[in-house]
Amino acid sequence: MSTKRERSPRGTKKEVVKFSRSALQQAAKVYSDKVKELEAVINETVYERDEIVHVGICCVLTRMNMFQLGSNKQNWGVAKTYTNEKILQGFGFDPQKPEYFTTTLNSQTLIDSIVGMPWPRMDTEELIRRPAGIRVATVAHIGEIWNASGPILTCLNDLLLKEFKDGTLAVEELSQLRCIFSDSNVLPPLNDSSLWALKDRFHFNFVVGDLTVEENFKKMLRNKAKKTFGKQKISAVLSPDYFEVIEQQIGLVEFPESAITCLSQIRNDLIAAKISLSPRRYNDSIAALKYQAWYAGDTAVRPRHFGILKPILWELEGQRVYAEAAIEKVINSKLYAGERRDQIKADLAELNVRVGAVLSTALNDTGVKALFSILEELKPMEEDLDTLAMDLPRSKYRPLDQARVLLKRRINTALIAADGRKDHP
């Protein structure tokens, strides 16, 4: 880690801390491991919803929104609400407390039941004096959202756009809302542009079907027979106390020019398939991609992270298959092999420096742990190199693989000399 001084616009000095790639990876791994633990816990209580669980956690941590559609009678009652509840429960959110707002809309729902006060255009003092409902929530779940009346629609748009102002106080200062999970068994009427504008603000979209694995169906029936289905409680694995530091780590993930090229290529392919999405969808994809890179332990967005966009880059039923094809084309593209090669080369050079620093002094227990940690960081490089072997000429791939082997041998030799063992992971 190094520091340098920068001068702020007003001339005051401020300390800017710059972290190495490995330092960022090590710091992020602590929290990304907690996220993976949370996913595993939730997936024990919901079946065949791995992608929705992964995305739902992403939404909470990156301030995005998610919509689930049960598109026909066979897809009704497929635990859309239950899945949302379990995701939020894993963060410790309690629907009995103001931080977790949940409701199901119908044609008779009044706006007061959503916000607890007339909305909008109430004077600032009144807004502060009577906070309630979704206005003070951190997370929200809204069932049958397309039953939203005009005033409720205005309220939700204001909150999601973060643009409503009353007096001098902006919505950001009045609402702590991080994300909204919503679901419905229908889509908005195609001629209702207001509802479709609201839908566009739900970044991730899923068509949720019935269980396909027979054993999972049997598990559901057993739980129902025991009267335990839907009643399993999840202990909080990742509390809101971690939100700020995780957001900071995700913000440090680099979004390189190659990622912009990939996103542009996907857009062109979708336009060719006559799928035109709003610019918002592509802009908001950046946060999802940076989250996926952080989750994978990387410090920059790479083509392999683009799979998380499959629930984002479609709008109507039947379009997701085209989005998946365009995204897979980018993931499997050989166009970015050169950049991946350069990144691995830089990573190997950095690891070599770290090994040299450890071996420059007598190898103690701390040094041994550091070497084992570096060995762990080499493992994902092996997978990357296996992929590059198919994309690059042997003359460009081979030196990288040799450098990795030599570095691993150097570490193992030092470990054997330190404790006499003949083999190491």
C-alpha cells in the first residue's frame, strides 16, 4: 500500500490511499465470503432459485431493484414473495420493523397506506414530522405492483429516481430506501407507458417457473406436511453494518475500456435482434458488473463477469434468450485475450514481488501463512491460463504458464526448507 498527497480544489492537502490489486482482493475476500455464506444459507430454504438469490443480494448491496413475474397459472404460487422474504431475512431485516416495508397492492390501495401521509408536495416540516411507511424503510417488497394507482405510481417513481424535492430537502435526505423487490403474475398493459416507465427502474427481471427437480418438489411437500414450509427462519449472516464498506470496495473495482466495448457489442447485437432497451439499462449494468467482479475476487470487470446481465438486458417475455446469446458471445470472445494476458502478466509480477519480500527475511509463521495465501491466489490464474491456451498462440501463452510454474516452485521450495515437508497444496 502506498500513499501520496493530492491538493484539493481549495488548496487544502488530503491524503489519498492507493491499494495494490492484491491488497484490494484480500480485503474484499473477507466480505465476499460472507456473501457466499449468505447465499448458501438462503438456498437451503428455497429451491432452484440460485440466480434470484444471487441477484437479490446484489440488489441490497448495490441499491438496485428486482422484479419477478409468474407468467401463467402454472407459474402462480411459485414462492416469489417467499424467496424475497428469505433474502431480506438473511440481512437481518424484520418485516415487523419500519426498516422493512412490505405490502400487496390492489385497485383499492390508498397512497396513505404506502407512505403514511399525503404525497407529494407537502411542506418539508410536515414530511419530517410524519415519516412512515416506505419513506423510512431501508428495503421494501411490493406484491402485484402493477395495481399501482396514479398517486402511488408517482410516489414510487419519485423514490426510485431520487429526483423529487420539496422545499430544499431532497428525497435522498428523506428516504433510506436501498432497494425494492416486487412481483406480479402479469405485466403492465402494453399501452400504459407510465407503468412501463416504472418497470424500467426494476433492473433485474425474472420469469419464475415451477420446480423442475423432483426431489426438490418432494422436499417442499414434506415441509408442507410437517407444517414447516415457509416457516424456516434464517439467522442474519450479513448485517447492514457491512453495507458501507462493501459499497466502497465495489466502487474501487475498475471498469476498463474493454468492458465498455463488450457492453456496446451486446447492445448492437440486441438492436439487430430488434430489442431496443433504454440507455438506463446499460448504464445501470455497470453497478451489477462491478458487483460481480468484486464477488469473484477480481479488481476489474472482465468478460467472464457479464453473465450477471442476463436478467437485466431484456424487457418482454421471450427476449431473454436473445440477451443470453449476446452475452455468451462476449464471454466466449477471443477479442480480449490480449488484455487478459497482460493482466495475468501484471498479477504474476506483483505476486513475485510479494514472494521476494517474504523471503528477504527469515521465514517465520507469518511468512509461511503469506506464502500459502499467495498459492491460493495462483489457483484462479490456472483457470484463466487454461482459457487463454485456447485463445492465444502457444508462443504468447507458454511464457505466462512457465512464470506461474516457476513462482509456485519457488514458494514450495521455501516452504519445504522452512519445515521439512515435501509437499504442499
